[in-house]
Amino acid sequence: MKRIGLKVSSTLATALLVVAVMVQPGRSVAQTIKEQGLGDASVHGHVTNPVGQAVNQGEVRLTTDRSSPPAERKYQYKFPLDQNGDFKGTGIAPGNYVLFVFQGDKSLDFIEGVNLTSGADKVVNVDMTRAEYLEKMSPEDKKALEEYKKKNADIAAANTKIQSLNALLTQARADNKAGNYDAAMTAMQQATAAKPDEGILWITLGDSQLGAADAAAKAAKAAGTSPTDPAVMQKYNDAAASYKKGIDLNAASKKPSPEAAAAGYNQLGQAYGKMGNAKDSADAYEMAAKAQPTNAAMYYFNEAATLYNASKLPEAEAAADKAIAADPKKAEAYYIKGQALIPQATVDPKTQKIVAPPGCVEAYQMYLELAPDGPHANDVKGILQGIGAEVKSTYKAPKK
């Protein structure tokens, strides 16, 4: 088809723009003709770029000027493209037009022979994926188009993979919460095989392995066997290995997540604690507190509880003090501090009264102040009464 002086100065970079910019039509010819009652033809359609995306920036122009050079050509009508790549024009004088697609001052494409008749609404779609358009692209633009398509295909494949991994992660977390640890492990083993460099997947795998280890230890205890059986300990080892891998991968990523690091270290502390490794457990909790200082009180309390359960009483007291410093209203930390100190109580040889070590009574009293009806309240009151200390509490029983 001979173009009769119509020139399209198109570049791929221009054609692929998809920024939503609304161009308002000027008053010009369209309104004038409408007001004079000279015509009521209309046109609408959709514009697609060479990669099949909606062109949502620019405008559609109509002209009957087929002889002027491009720079001097007059356009009787201009209609904006919306965010979906659609356009609509009304109040058009019947006639045979050339329809152009413009972005800024650049013509991307045109359609010749658009016949508009009075009272009719014509559909004109501009599809730049058509063979005729693609064949006339420059070699540079063709190369850029193929590279763009390949990149988009790679991105689409990556997005599909991420969606699949997110689905597995969501399901595994739900299974862990419900105690379905085997199902969660299966999902996370599949996920880590598909993307072995993603730290959060390994941390979630560790959660399912830790849950399975706890369940195995509980079952062993119920059966009268040792919860430290090598088979049970191996499950805790597997969990610890997954946590460490997740922590390392997160640290090596472009944007390490403090939340993921803290969660990994906190869970690693639990795994080590249940394996009887109090030192490494405490170190892991310390790292969790450094990674996420806003939750430091919880991590230090977990450290204190683990050390207390391991009969590491001086270390438990020190960790409890850190938890209290991070959150002075954390009642359980005061309880652990008191419990860690009470074994140091002595008997006064003159009065035969029990003398609690410094800080012990105060820790118990603070527990009662913060948790007067807490799970350890009665025990604490009994201890204080037993050593002749005052039971301080602002707690008042609710009225019946």
C-alpha cells in the first residue's frame, strides 16, 4: 500500500511506554462541527503495542490531509488514550480519514481509509503486533523487541515460580500451626529444592522440623523411653541445620531481613536448648536480640528460660536482667530472676531465719505487682511467706 506522504517516525522505546498520562482534546474542529450540526459520526477502539500491551499514553488523531509533509499536517480531531489503551471520539464530520496514534510528537502507527458515516459508531483497533507493522520495523527495533519479549518471558516465569513458592510457604505455615509437621516438611523440602537460595524457606523448613522433633520427644516420654534418644536428637539437629542455613542465606542476600534473621536465631536457640546445648542456645538468642532490638525482651526472656531449665542459674539471672532492662514490665522475667537467685538463700545462724540473696525478694515482689493472678503467683507468695518476706501486691480480687 502506497503511503502518499504519510510517515510514521516510530521507535520501539516510544511504542512500549505504558505510563498513564491523560491528554485532553482541545476545543478545535470536533466541537465546532458538533455545535454547527454538521455531523455526528463516532469512532472508538483499542491500541496495542508490538508486545501486545495496551498503549495507555498518548492520543489518536484523525485527518483528511494526505498531501502535506508530516510536520505541516493538520489534524481535525484528537482523542486521548485512557489507562486501558482505549479511545473514543464523537461529533465527527462524516468522511474518509487517516487515523494516527501519537505519543508526544511522535507518530507510532496509522490506519488508512477509516470511513466514518453519519449516525454510525465505527470500531478501529490499532494492533502493532500485526505482521505488516513488525516487518517494517528497523533491525535495531526488531532486536530490541525480541530482547524485550525474552526478558518479559523470563520475568513471567520467575513470577510464576514465586507465586508457587508463596503458596507452598503459606500452606506450610498453616500446617505448622495446626501441628501437621510432616505435611509442612514435604512442602518446604519441595520449596527449598526449587529455590535453594531463599533464606525464609529454610527457616520455615526448620520450624516444621522443630515441631516434628518436639512431637517425637513428647511421644517418647509418653511411651516411657528417653526424649534424648538419638533418633529424636537427630530431628533437632536437622532443625538447627535448616535454621543456620536460612540465617546465612538471609545475611548474604541483597536486602537481608532483620525479621527473618531474628526469627531464625530465636528458633535456633530453641533447637539448641532442647538438645541440651545451653551455650549455643544463649548465643543464638543474643543474636536474635541484636537483629531485632524491638523484640529484645522476648529473646532475652527465652534465653533466660532456656538457661534456667538447663540449671545454668547465674547465666539465667543475667539474661533475665537483660529482658527486664528491655521491658521493665515483663513479669515472667522477674519470676525467672527470683527462681535463679533463691537457691543462694542462706540461714542466719543467730535467728535461724532464711536470708534471701540481694534482688531475690524484690524480683518476686515485682512479679506479683505485674502479674498478681499470674500462673506462678501462688508459688511466689508461698516462697515469700516461707522466708518471712512481705507479700506486696496491688491486686484486688474482682467483686462477685
